[in-house]
Amino acid sequence: MDNSIRIKVISDVSLYREGIISQLKQFSDLDVQGISSADLNACTDLISATAILIDVSFPDLQLIIDGIRTQKLDTKIVVLNLFDQPSTVLECAQKGVEAFISKSDDIEELTRCIYQVIEGSYHYNSDITQLLLKQINRSEQSAAQHHQLELLTHRQSCVLQLLESGKSNKEIAKTLGIEVTTVKNHVHTILDKLQVHSRCEAAALFRRYQSPIELTAL
């Protein structure tokens, strides 16, 4: 019975793809094959691979990951992140990709990674881990800021929208039919609720998360 570990190296960069294949073929238990976009459709045994190593810039990256995950195959996925694409790395991690290899890693690290994922472990190096942690922090911060905007009353949201459009307190007061002192009070409350220090920061939050609302006067 053939006990070889079937590895598919997927990349459109020939020199890069063939270089990895050449290095991995030094290991007698690894059966390595290269695949490019041109021969991807002709590759009928992709799903039978023990693990695939796929270039982060490969055009069909997400389709391949989705296909493997949809069919609930046990094929392990290692994303080769040589082109520093953090948003794509995050998408892959959210889909349960087992491992990432960055441009700072060598062939020994890649080989160690392959054996680890085959045994059921994950392999995220420090660069990728830091990237994911930063993205998680940004996502949590975004969710918190969106929630803070939801705490504003309709009138406060109206004031903030006008503030974001560049209107002065006097212009906001005229538009909404209220006193300038009332506008100032609203602005103070808005800054407090949004936990920001300036009108510019408040306007930036509105621009990022809030949809335009209907302005109403008293």
C-alpha cells in the first residue's frame, strides 16, 4: 500500500513553485506535484491530496479553500503568504486554514509545518499570529465604535451628521431650528458617548459607520 504523503504545490510563479517541489522531493515520504492555473482544471485528484500548499496570490485561492471545506475533506491547507496580503490571510484563517508560511520562513520551517498539520496541529508563525491579533483587535474596536453610535439619540445623530458635513454650531442650530447653546450641549454629549476628544474624531466615526439620516427640526 502506498503510504506517501500527497502534496500539491499550487502557484502560478513557476520558479517559486518548482523550487519548493525540488526541496520537498528530498523527503522520500512526500509525493509532490505542482499545479498552476493553466492545469488546475485538468487536475482531477486535487481533493485526494493529503495537503495542499497554495500561494496567497493564486487567483482561485478562495474557491479551492471553499471547495475543500464544503466537501468536508480532510485535506490540510497551507497558505504561502509570500506577498504580504493581510486581508486575504484573515479570510483564510476565518475559513479554518491550518497553516501559514511567510516569506521569512525557510524550507525547514515549511517541512515542519507540513508534518504538523498532517498530525492535526495548526501552524501559525509569530508574524501571522501578530497580524491576526491586530485584525481581531481592530474588529473588536470597530464593533465597539458602531455600538457607541447606536447609543446616540436621533437628534444627536442629526447634529453629528451636520457636524460631519462641516457645518458650524450656528449653521447646525439654524438647520435644526434650535439654539446654539443646545447644539454645543449636544456636541459635548456626542463626544462623551463616542469616547472621542474632538469633532473631527466624531465626524470620522460617523463617516465610517453611520448611514445618512433624515434631518428633522423641532
